[in-house]
Amino acid sequence: MWHNGQQYPDQALDRGLQFGDGHFTTLTVENGSPRWWPLHWQRLQQASERLQMLLPPEHELLDCIEQLIKAQPRQDLVIKIIITRGIGDRGYGFQPQSEANWYLTCNLLMSRSAAPLRVDFAQLQLSRSVQLAGLKSLNRLEQVLLSQERAQRQLDELIALDTAGEVVEAISSNIIWREGNQWYTPDLGQAGIAGVVRGQLLEQQPLALKVQTGVRPEQLLAAEQVLLTNSVLGLRPIAQIGEHRVSDPTLPEALKNWWHASDVSY
């Protein structure tokens, strides 16, 4: 194998690099403690099971995360855990018991902003795949292109539809909205990533959130409040979708209180 003009052993070529054959999760470390760790570990377990991929023991990951935290000058961090199928034979096929590779990256956690966002519906549409829907796989080319579209259109975020024209999510966040007294979030059975915060909102129900199928863009335009959720970026209200102004571009007090009280670490 050659990389940037230098020769390396063939076994250095990871299937994660060759095929995007892997998955990941991104968590925050706040005051030195990994936030929502059990939920991120559960995400890694579920993805590995669906992709028929081995997963390193939890204690090994936690030991390395603790070492990584101790080596940093600050204790508020963002850590990404990447799991790949490791080194394999030539071609797409794999051995079910192939040893997985795992990687950790670390960055400083920047201060979160609750400033209302200016967004629009994306031109690029997300592919539908029942087999991969909900998974945070390494195949993120759609999100890469969406991020470029967002930058070119000079927006804070984009709301992505799937190829059936149904609302799925933002580029790196899930979406919830209020109609009257009822909160909704799109079904992710065909496309999208099931985020940790979205999962906790559905489980703990601080807003009595319901999952809705077949959500059309017109439904978001008729909503009184529209919010984005992400475990790293936090809770972000939307002020404007295209030329339409959302009537209430704020965060509900109940949701802010829930966020500050829902610190699940080890």
C-alpha cells in the first residue's frame, strides 16, 4: 500500500478507510466525566450487533477514555469513538469474527449557543435504507455534502428530507416541533440517525413527545416551535425556515430544566 508517496505494509489498510465499514459515537466530557456514557455504550452495542461486528470490552474503552481525559489540560471535552471491522481480505466480504479496530479522538468542548437558528430545507435528499436507518455508520458522505450546501447558502443549519420528500433530521441533529400542546419528532425507520438526546426525550418524556411518520415540510412550517437536539451541540431553537418565521423561537423551560438534570455518566 502507498500513502502520499510512502509505502506501508498492506495490513495497514483498515476496512473503515476502504469501505466505511464501521460506526461511531461522539460524547461530551463535562467536569471530567463522560456524559450519558451508558447510552453511548448502548449505541455502540446495537450498531455492532446490526453490522455483525465485534466490539472491544466496555472496561477497555473506559480505561482509555479516562487516560485521555487525564492527559488534557481541560476537563470539558468532545470524544469520538470509532469502531471498524479492522483489517480484512481483499473485497467486500468479511469474516464474522474479524477483530475490530477502535479509535478515540479528543477535542475541546466549545460553549453551547442557544441563539435561534436560521435554516432551510436542503436540496440534497437522504437515501432510504431500512437496514442502515438509525445507525451512526462511517458512511457520512450525505452529511458532508449537506454541510457544504449549508455553507454555500450561508445558513445556520439545513433540514434534510428523504427521497420520498419526508422530513428526517438536520445535518447532525434530530428535530422536534410543537403543534398546539403536542410535541413530535419524525420516525427514523427509513433514514436518519437515532440520536442519544432524541432517545432520552422519548424515554423520559419531559415533553410528552410522539413519533410521527410521513412528515411533510408543510407540517414544520405550521409548527409553533421547532428545535434541534444533539448531545454535543445541545438544544437549539429555530427562528426561521426559509422565508417563514417560527412564531416561538425559544427553548421551553421544562426542556432546559430536563437538560441540566439529565446528566447520566458512569
